[in-house]
Amino acid sequence: MSSGTLYDKVWDRHKVADLPDGRDQLFIGLHLMHEVTSPQAFGMLRERDIDVAFPERTLATTDHIIPTDPAERDRPFEDEQAETMLQALESNVEEAGIDFYGLESGKQGIAHVVGPELGATQPGQTIVCGDSHTSTHGAFGAVAMGIGTSQIRDVLATGCIAAEKMDVRRVEVTGELSDGVAPKDVILHIIGQLGVDGGVGHVYEYGGEAIEAMDMEGRLSVCNMSIEGGARAGYVNPDQTTYDYLEGRQYAPEGDEWNRLVADWETISSDPDAEYDDVVTVDADGLDPMVTWGINPGQVTGITEPIPSPDDFDGKDRKNAEDAVEHMEITPGETMEGYEVDVAFLGTCTNGRVSDFRRAAEILEGNTVDEGVRALAVPGSETVRTRCEEEGIDQIFKDAGFQWRQAGCSMCLAMNGDSLEGDEVCASSSNRNFIGRQGSKEGRTVLMSPAMVAAAAVEGEIADVRSFGGAN
Amino acid sequence: MVRSITRVTGTGIPVRGDDIDTDQIVPARFLKEITFDDMGEYAFYDARRDDEGNLNDHPFNEYHGANILVVNDNFGCGSSREHAPQALMRWGIRAIVGESFAEIFRDNCKSLGIPTVTADTDTVDRLQSFIESNPEAGIEVDIEEERVVYDGSEVGAGVDPSMKEALVEGKWDTTALMYQNLPETRKVANELPYIDAE
Ligand code: SF4
């Protein structure tokens, strides 16, 4: 059993009661909501004639089903089901008095991008959302977990969820990232090392010099993919980087109240003598830019490294590798460099933030997208889009031949019409490369950092971003 | 709001077959619905229809008003979708007797207050045959006494201890239990540094 970690301290503060089935009743400090998983929960509340208990601790936006092509965002949407879902959300939040960042707000976007950039996500909170990538918010030193429909009902009705405490694994990332290597590469490497099931039953505490050196957007990318490593949540202890990011944002308090909170945040970090259930060390020194070669995020290798052979694995991993070789049509022993791509997709809750577009723009500047490539840039939020446009980043993308879209999940899971077709290969900054994830059963996804997506778009094939001059 | 469930009485409906998965119970395409309201109509939607879309002789087309479902081995396997027990409940099912159940399905049933009780292959087969010949006959699933009573006799049934405790003591509904703690919850919330106390 862990003790003295941020996870322990935050859990204890939020625990309301022991439940008869052995789980804890845990108060939820921030409930983020989107259109796909919430309507059924509101329906169940109505059946019981219960009101939302803590509407002021809830924040809603719309992301999964939203068209990202500016020409398709007029209401009602062409897709009737998308229209129905959004209308349901709009009337539910209105009735309950929940803050909603819809299409007209100018701040709409992916919940995991919007929460942090509005300053709603803060250290020491418990955070849930009906979406598995809620782990993202752990970057601020929060305990953030994805939940299912019946738990959404619970948190709406009671402000709480019934939860089981997990073990805490410290993931110590040593070393310094080389040029061209991004936080995304670090988390892909961690998942490759620890496996896609490696984190089951655990939350990950990320620390060490490589994590401490990252800005908030980098830490968000890392925590985002905790779930891909099987961990229920992932977090980074808050520090000056965290406070500097938050100060002055919409939901961040000011003056004395701000100082009081920062003082509290200093106390909730894991103690120097905290006990962990497990500690692993991962070295980021000399790490290559990473690319996936398979059909889960753990099937990953450095861009200069050979694709492993199924013979290198046993049991289930071997079968998965065989399936990957067949689906991806790759050759073990070769590198992924030169693997042809048809689509370049930049965005999502993993890598749809301003710094991600900045890094990609450095590669794209003065270059053009290969003529065989369909290239999509989808900002994670309208705030991100606006900021990029102020900096002229959108122009670099458009000049290079990218479509410049509005905010949403888009081709990450292809619920909104943005989709792979046939066996297209997609160089993607998203977090899942499962078969069918991007909308086509034959479609093939290669996960990588934003700069690597830009490099692939230009070359028409997977390329080493370090071969582009001036790349960082 | 907390409700104790000690027994369920009514008439039976047999659905024969091992390994009936949640995709058969509710086909995946109905998962996009924004409420559970109509889920009852989607229970066994495809299994209830022939290739032309006409209703066939599936039990869910015939045993109207029945509330005790009798199934065979490994019922509710496959994806963990909560839609499956929701669909059965909204169709009218209040208890399920079977040879065995997939674990997640069983837990989902528990959280809806639907007891799942087990019996061996022969016992289940005899019960299914009895219902097929006597669709109007009364049946009782007694969770407290761990038995099924029908046709003037009783047979022993297995009830998972945690399910029994949860149902009989009215602790199966976590929403209701946590709702009862709302005053305590507000106290915890108001003590948090990031929440302004009222
Ligand atoms: S961007 Fe992708 S992973 Fe993130 S919330 Fe949307 S669909 Fe989920």
C-alpha cells in the first residue's frame, strides 16, 4: 500500500464514506461532460426524479461528434444523430445550470483540452469525465479518471463515484530529450517498455528530470496516454511550471485566494519519503523519435530501429505481433522509415495544443505536403485555433497544403465523418492505433509526435524529423 | 429510495442456448441511442426476427408479461455494455435463473437490482421445459432462501453471497446509498481548499 503520495492525499481528502461493497465513496471536484456519454445518465436521473447535485462543479463542451469542417458547422447538422446528441446536451446543461462551452462560445473543444486551458483543471482535484482519456488532467497533479455511463449518473446525482483505490507506481524518467524528440515519444517509449497491460491496477506517478523539464502541454501529452499503458490514471506532482500555467486563467482564483491555493498545492505533492507500491525507471537519454508499427500503442519502436519479428515475442504478444504484421503489411527487420502514408492527421487531446502546432509548423514552413497525402490540422479547441491564427501558424499549414479545421475529436475516432477510407495509412498524432479506430476496418494508423506527422506529410512516407533542418 | 429485494414472483420465459453474448441481447447499433428508454424494444432484436425482418417464434415474441428469465451456460458474455441488462429490465425481466453468468453481466444486473441465481444443467433444463408446457404457471425466485419454487415444489439455487447481501439488505443501488450521504458529501466538499464554503 502506498502512503504519502499525492494520490493518497487527494484520495483521503475526497473520501466521503466506506460503501458496503468495499469501495470508497469519493467526492468529485470537477466533472467534465461531452455529448456522447452524458444523455443516458441525465435520462436515468429523470427516472429517479433527482436533480444534479453539484452543477457548479460540472463543465460541459462538445467534441466527439462535431463536424470540424467550417462549412459543416451550421445548425442543424447534416448528421441527424449528431444534431440529436448535441441538442440533448444543450437542453440538459441548460436545465441543470451547468457551464457549457458550445459552438457559439468561441471556447468549444475537446474536453481534455478545454478543462486545462480554462484553468478549471487544478492541482489536488478529483476529476472525472465519461471518456477514458480523462487521465490527461493528471498533468496538473489531479486524480483524474475516465468513467462509464452509470458512474456519470452517480456523479450527477450525488457528486460522487464509488471507486476502488489503485496501487501507485512511480515512473521515474531520467535523462534529457534530444532535439526532435517530444513528450509524445517519451510516453510511447514508456508504454513500449511497460506494455499495454503493464499499468493494470495502478495509477502512474510520472517524475524525474525529463518530466520536470517538460512544459504543461508536454505533461498533458504524457498523462493522456496513461490509459494506453493500462493505468487508470497518471499524474505529475504540481510545481512552478504548473502554477505559472494556471495563473490568470478563467477559472483560476486571484489575489489572496490564489496565494492560499498555491500554498495548499505545495503540501499535496508526494512527500520525499512517500512509499510507492512499485518504482520503475525509464531512460529518455538518446531516445529516438518513436513510431508505432502495429495495432496497439505498445507496438512501438524508434524511427531508426528495426521492426521486431513476431518470433521475438511469446504467447499473446506473439499473436498480436503476427496480427500487426498482417494488418499493417510491414516487414520485420526493416525500419518504419519510408513506410508510405496517405493521410496526415494532427490534433486530438494528446497533441492538439498550441505547442504541438508550433512544432509541426517549424517543419512545414517553406515545405509542401506530398501530393499523395490528405493532410488535416484539427485544433484541440477553438481557443487553440484562435491562438494559432494570431501567431500566423494557420497560414503556414494552409500554404503547405493542410486543411485547417475547427475544433473537435475528428479523425481520432471518426465519429464526425472525418474518416480513413479503405486501407489508407495515417500518420497520426492521436493515441490509439487499434484496427478500425479511425473509421475504416482496413485503415492503418501510425502514432507519432506532431513534428513527425508534419515530416511524414511532406515526404509522403514516414520520415525522421531530425533530417529536417532547424527542427527542434 | 433504498429497496430490499428478497424474492421475485411472476411467470417464466426460457431462452435456450449457451454463450449468449451481450451483442445478441442488444445489437451494437442500438448503443448510439441517447437514452435507455427504448432499450426494452431492442432486447434480442435480431434474434427475434427472420431475414425479412418479420417476427419469428423467439421467446421474447411469445412470453409477454413474463418476468423471470431462464437461461443456460455463460449468459451475458462478450462486451461489458450496460445496455444488455438495461434492455432486459425494460422489457420486464426482474430475475434471471441460469447455469452460469459472465461476471461483468452479473455485476451490472446486481447494480440494477436484478438477481441472477444459478442451478445445474438438469435443473435449468427441467425448469425451461416446465415453462414451455405451462407458460402461465407462477414461479418464485427466493433470494433469501436460495431456491426456486414452481409446480408445487422447490429446487435449490445458488446465490452469490455478495449479491445476496446487497439485494436482501437493500445495498445494491450505489446511487441510492451515496445519495443518502449527501449531507456528509457537502461537508467534505466544503472543507476542500478549492471550493468556497457556502
Ligand atoms: S481526441 Fe480522441 S482520444 Fe481524445 S477525447 Fe476525442 S476521441 Fe477521445
